[in-house]
Amino acid sequence: QVGHFCMPINNHNIVKIMHLNDDLLNLPKLSPREKECLEWVAKGLSDTDIGDLLSISSSTVTSYIKNVRDKFKVRTRIQAVTIAISCGIILP
């Protein structure tokens, strides 16, 4: 699924990068809170831990992460993190 939005840079993909597709140009935008929650997911925190850290409920964190998954059209939070890192939206 990562290739759906971004692709790792290597010799094989250089030509593809030169011909950017619509998916890459239309990468979904994340809200600041969605991005913040996703950064903590990438660090291995649970929704409960993230909620405690950000002073919001764990169900609110779950909603933010679901919004990110929906925007990226993926099923898991790990897929969402992988896309966000490979596209430079969040740091590893």
C-alpha cells in the first residue's frame, strides 16, 4: 500500500519519480492533531498512552488514527505510519 502514495527512492524508481502521478500530487493532508497522534503511534504508544500524554480521551485518539487510515486508504495503523514516514509527513 505504501507505493499507492509514495515510493522509496532507488534507481528502479527514479523514472517513476520523474513522472509524478496524481496520487502523489494529491497526497491527503493531515490535521495537526492527526499528525501528532500518528507520530506517537510510530513511537509505539497505545491510544490510551497517547490520550494521557495529550490530555484527550483514548477514543478521540482512536478517531484521529481512523481518520488517518481512511485518508490513506489503508486498514492498519502500521500501514498509515509506514506511508507517513515514507512520504516525509512524520519522522521515523
